[in-house]
Amino acid sequence: MIQALVVDDEPMQVQGLIRHVDWESLGYAKPLSALSGDAALRIMREHRVDVLITDVSMPVMTGIELVARCKEADPAVQVLMVSGFNEFEFVQEAIHVGAQGYVLKPIKVEEVESKLTAFRVAIEKRRRIEEETNELQEKVTESLNAVKERFAHDLIQGAVDASMVESWSRLLELPSLTGGIRIAVFGYDRFMDGGLDARGRVVRGVGFQQAVSVGLSDIASVIVARIGADEVLALHLNPTPEAQAITEKQIAFIQRFMEEQYGSTITVGISHKFAEWGETPLAYKRVKFMIARARLIEGGQLLYEDRLDKMDYQDYRVREEYIPEIVRMLAESDDANEVLEYARNVFDLLVTRHSFSYIQAFGIGLISELMRRQRQTDNSAAEWNVSVMQRLIDSNQAASVREMVLDYIDRYAAAERTEQVNQQHHLIRRIAAYIEEHLHENVTVKHLAELHNINVSYLSVLFKKETGKTVLEFIQETRMNKAIALLQDPTIRIYEVAERVGFQTAAYFAYLFKKFTGRTPQEYRDYHWK
């Protein structure tokens, strides 16, 4: 049953709701009640309350203040506000603090019952989601395959650091890593799919994982996990030469089974043995590259990384990984030192394995890509770019290329940060000016975002970062400051002040003004003009 709490400083109002609403038929238990906000908070600490029905206007603690405190303690509580004030601003304030519904006095029972029915549906859906989520969590805990898949995904993406290895080892009962790791990637060759429909693809995907799992089941310390519909990963822990020989025979069996059963060829790539969990992402990338290159010739092969041409792989990484990664880091990271450290490591690697011409081409390629993305378009930036490129072309030492590129990255990052900060600063100044010029209007965050062609969430974060206030806080503070200035003129009536700063009613203006200054507008005017 759903538990409601009715709060009102008028006992007749409380008893009327309890007596006239058909709680049981709506799926509710007999409601709890309180005559003040403080009493309501005490009840909510002692009982689980799903629905709060509260009057807006109460002494000591208003209904709006009560809802704000209840939402802090339990954001899921459903709230129905009751008020005799037929004013839009009170509705806005109630919604702002988290109310889901609002009714006016005199209360109509059928209107309250309609709101309670909607609340019950929302609560039941939330409970169902929570129950199903808990059931799913239990199933995941019980399902070793699901856990293995999560572990494998995190591992190849570099999301399993040294601090997490121990907990994963306990969960999966992994042996101590004394003899290293070897991975095998089983990849379905898509060009041989034989025109299967959606159902056929699903069946084949399940059969594919099962074939690998069964095929390698007799080999100790092997974890098999499905990475995607067309890919299965096998992690072989502490592999021995004898186990590797058995693995090769089983791989042949798996390939043969998939071709006979589904008409599909499977390409398998086996990494060299490496010592640490943290090396898995790079090993996986190398095997994926090896498989992709082999498929250009034919599918269904068995490949060994030990026979991979490492120079070919380094060329691939420079083209497909190093330059894009440096560009991405510069676009997303606020720490230039992190980018510079990565670039230094790349140069250290290139210097040991490649000629000067290759390193020079890498530097020119990277800087050309950064020039293309550069936001600065003034003459000084253009001259700097030309100068750097000319010096790179004229250079004849790898060390000088390295220093020029690192210096360019450092200056590029600083220039981009400055440009971004300037753009953000000017944008927020324009938005603040717009708010001040349109105080008499109902300005919303959505309207401001649409007006300036930016995302609502991004604007909210940016505005808070720049001003230290949310957009709503800034609007309210600006309105109050403007109101304070207008109240200095005794010829302007208080309701006129309310209208000029964007409030439709003097009552709600007085409510917020007292909240902001501690005095009503009239008290403030009297205090400063006595």
C-alpha cells in the first residue's frame, strides 16, 4: 500500500481530506497527518511516506519550505500542494522545489483523487523499476557469463586499474598471475554472413559464443566473454606450452564447427604473452589490427602476433591512434601537461624505431591537423603557423622536430584555452545583459539557450562556473536588486515595482522580497525612509 501524509495548520482541512477521499480504493493506506511543517518532518523521519499533501501557507514553516526539506531527504516523494492563492508564481515556486501537483481551495475531492491516482501509477512504476533492477543485479551476480563479459569489456578498454584487479580476482576466482596472459580474439568474418535475417544473426551470435566456450572449456584458467555480436574474447591466464598446443587444436575445431553449422568463417588472432593486466588494451588493439589486415586477403585464418610485422603496426598506430589521440586530448583536456607527456612518450617511441624523415613527417602531419582546427584566425597566429611549418621543413634533427612540436602543442593549448575562456566570458556577459534588459518578461533557461544556440545543460554549467550562481538565482537576485532601487522612489507604487521587475502579482513579489531581504517591500521602504 502507498502511504500519504496530509499537512495543514487547519485541523478541519486535514480531517476533511482524510474523511472524504476514498483512500483504500485508490490503493492507499490510511493517511498520516500533521498540523505543522516541523511535525511533518518528524513523522517522515519515523515512517516511509510516498506522497506528501501540504498547504502552502502555514506559520513558522511554509509548505514550500517543507517540500524543499522533504525533497532533500527523499527526492522520490510525490508532492501535492494545496493553496488558497490562485497565483501563477506560487505554482512556479512549488514546482521549483519539487512539487508534482497543485490544487486550489476550496478543494474538490475528485481533483485530489485524480492527482493521487497519477501519483500511485508513478510510484508503482518506480517500485517496479527498482524491483526489476534488484532482480537483474541478483541475476548478474549469479550469472558468471555476464560478469565475465563486464570484466572483459572493462579490461580491453583500460578501465581495470591495479586497485580493481584484486576485487575482480575475488569475484571471478582468478588464479594469481604468475605466468602472464595471452589473449585470443575470435572474429566472425562479416563478408561470409550468407544473407542471414535478424533472427538468424542472433542465433548465430549465441552459437558462436557457445562454440568458443565449449571448445576451450577443458583448458585451465581461460575466461571466455562475448565482446559483441561478431566477436568473442578468450583470456588465457598463466598459459603453458602444452596448454597452447591444446588451444590451437580447439581453435581449429571451433572454426570448423562454425563453418559447418552456420556457413561462417572465423578469423582468430592470438597475442604474444604479456605480464600485466594493464597491458591488455594494447595487446587487444594489436590483435585487432592483425585481424583487420589479414581479412584484406581472406577470412578464416589463425594469426599469431609473434609473426606480426611490428613496423607495419607502428605505421598504423601513427595514422590511426597517435595523431587523433593528441588532437582529442587537446580538445577535451584542461591539463596541457597531460597532453605534452603523452606526446613526449610518442616521440620517445618513434625515435627508437623510425628514421628522421618519418619523425619529421609525423610532426608536420600533427601540426597540419592542429592548424586546421585552430580557432584563432588573426595575423599573428597565421604568421606563427607559417614560421613553425617552415622550421619543421628545414630541420635536420629529430630532437629539434620534437621540441618544435612540443612547443607548438603547449602554445596551441594555451591559445585555445584563452580563446575558449574569452568566448565563454563574452557569452555570459551577453546573457546577463539580456536578462537585465528583459526583467519584466518571463525569462527561462530554455529560452536563453535557444536564443544563443547552445545546449541547456551546457549553459547552466557555464553560467554557474562564470558567475557563481545558477541562471534562476541570477534572475531572482537581479530582480530583487532592481526592486530595491525602484523602492527608493516613493512615487512608484509597490505593485508597479513588482510589474517592472517581472512579477505578475504583488503577493508573490512580496513573498520573495522578504525571503531575499528579510523585510516586505513596504517594511523595507518604511525602514529606509523613516
